[in-house]
Amino acid sequence: MKVPFLDLKTAHAEIQEQLDAAVLRVSRSGYYIFGPELESFETAFAAYTGAGRALGVANGLDALVLGLRAMGLAPGDEVIVPANTYIATWLAVSQVGAVPVPVEPVEATHNMDPEAVASAITDRTRAVLPVHLYGQPADMDPINALADRYELKVLEDAAQAHGARYRGRRIGSTGTAAWSFYPGKNLGALGDGGALTTCDNALADRVALLRNYGSSEKYVHDTQGVNSRLDPMQAAALFVKLDVLDSWNDRRRAIAARYTEAFAAAGLSVPHVPNWAEPVWHLYVIRHPGRDAFRTRLEEAGVGTLIHYPIPPHLQRAYAGAYPEGAFPLSERLAREVISLPMSPAQTQEQTEYVIDRVLALA
Ligand SMILES: *Cc1c(COP(=O)(O)O)cnc(C)c1O
């Protein structure tokens, strides 16, 4: 048996006719930038997340960058970020000229530690950028409380958390969040895509300007914006996929529940879910002290895995010189030990049982 890490082709086959119709509709519409398909998706996504506004942009990184720019982040400002995240979180901060200030996570959840955030605040700190890593919500209440106390902006990196809930509320419903629609995300396009959602109308208006050359009226430019618009073809496909997001997230939950039940019974460590969290299992991540050899054994048994992420941003050449090895020991240990197991809305029960059987035999 073979179990791919993520089987998008099989998942898409269920909705292939609607996806094809969406792409064809745009192809024949005569509208290729902005237009009704983008507006429909933005309205639907704003309603889904519970944010007042949604602005489609070209990708998740741009959603982060434009969110930070619209918040007024400027060169020299410090932004607190997780030490263990995808590098996009850091790159967004660097792109606005600000300085990413990394903090170690809570070991049990791999998510941002509010106490570490409190210790990292200086008089140059302007914002906090928590990530809802692996589709598990970060502990937002204490982070927001610190932000209130020290007058910091909060931008949530929700690239992995479409549909997740924190204390019963959807991610996106209470603040400002950046989303990626990279194809492999829980809500993924047929190419690149992203969005910024916010409950702050003035901020939404600024992002609307920034993503379109700083222009609200053709050939009139109020600010030095960029070209970062969500393609209507992607918006049309995303509209179709938004309709199945909850049911596909339910399938991910069922797979995660079965993994957790089987692994916990065998004494393996399983992802910790706090009682206030309703994750959407973008990734199901376990730890193994001999991760690389374990991964090879799984690969040989036909079980596809990935590592999220093998090198933390502070040890990437892109950030050479910023921090020495050992500066963030927990994040560095996680980078050596984490392994993401197959997780796909198209995964069959037989495939899930096979993964469990092989993990238990080969761990
Ligand atoms: C995917 C991802 C991004 C970037 O999204 P792109 O659409 O690839 O630019 C940012 N942050 C996190 C945590 C991600 O997983």
C-alpha cells in the first residue's frame, strides 16, 4: 500500500466538475482582474471567518506584508514572531524593514508562549505575529492582553488554520489575520493565493489600496502600493472549495482522532490539544528522537511524510549572523524531531490504518 502525504488530485476529483466550470466561467467572462468572482469569494470568506472584511491578495506572504504595512510597521520596529515557524512569517517582518524578534514556543502545543512574548517586549516592540501552527490556534487571549497593555498591533498568521476555532470563535473573527491559499493548505487554490481578513474597516481600506498600486481610482495613486491581487480564476476555484472546507476539515479531524487514539494507546507522544482549541489539522505532527531514520523506514514502507520545518528561520542562511546555533534550543530540538504524517481529505480508512500500523511497527 502507498499513502501519499497529501493527495490533492484525488480530493479535487470529488468537485472536479465545479472546479472546471469555475475556471471556464472566468476564462469566458472577459474579467481577469478584480470583478464579480473575486467579490463573491471575498464576501463569502469574510462571512466564513466572521471578520467584517476580506481582501484577496496574491499569496500568504503578501497578506502578511500588507497587513504589517497597513498597521504602520516601519523600519526599526520590532515584531515578536515564533522561532519555530515557516520562514514567511519572518520574511514579512523583514520586508517592511522591521526586525523579527523570535520567541520559543510552548513545548506541548508548539505554539507561541505568551510568557515568552512578555519577556521579549522592549520599547521598540510594535507588533506580535502569532502563528496558528499546524492548524492549532495559538493562545490568543493572553497575547491580546499583552498587546492592549503595551499598545502593540497583533497580526495572526492563519495560513494553516482555515476553520479552526479558539474558545469557540473562528480564527479571523476577532482581529486581523493573514491567510494563504497555497494549494496544500486546508483551503487551497489551484495556484497561489492569499487574503487578509480584519474586523477593522480602516485597515481593510488601507490594504485594498496597497494591494492595487496604492490606487482606488484608476491612475490616481495615494500611496506607494504593490501589485498583489487575488486572481479571479483562483477566487472562483476557492469559492467552490470554501463550500467543502468544513466537511474536509471534519475528515482531517477523524483521521487525527484515529491517529491519536492508536498512538496514545501504544504510549507514543501525541499532539496536545488544549480544551480551548478546535484545531483543523493542517498537519498531524509527532516527535521522534531518531526522526530521520524513522522517516526513511516509513518512506520504504510507502508512507509519505514531510518535515515542518527542518531548519528554523534563525539558522537559515537567509538570516545568517542574526543568531547563533543554540539561541533557541527548544525550536532547534523540535526541528530535529518533528515529523508530519499523511493528512489528506482524500485519505481512506484503510490508508489511515496502514499508517498507524507502520508507525507502531517502525517507531
Ligand atoms: C504557507 C504559509 C505562509 C505563506 O503562504 P504563501 O501563500 O506560500 O505565501 C505563511 N505562513 C505560514 C505559517 C504558512 O504555512
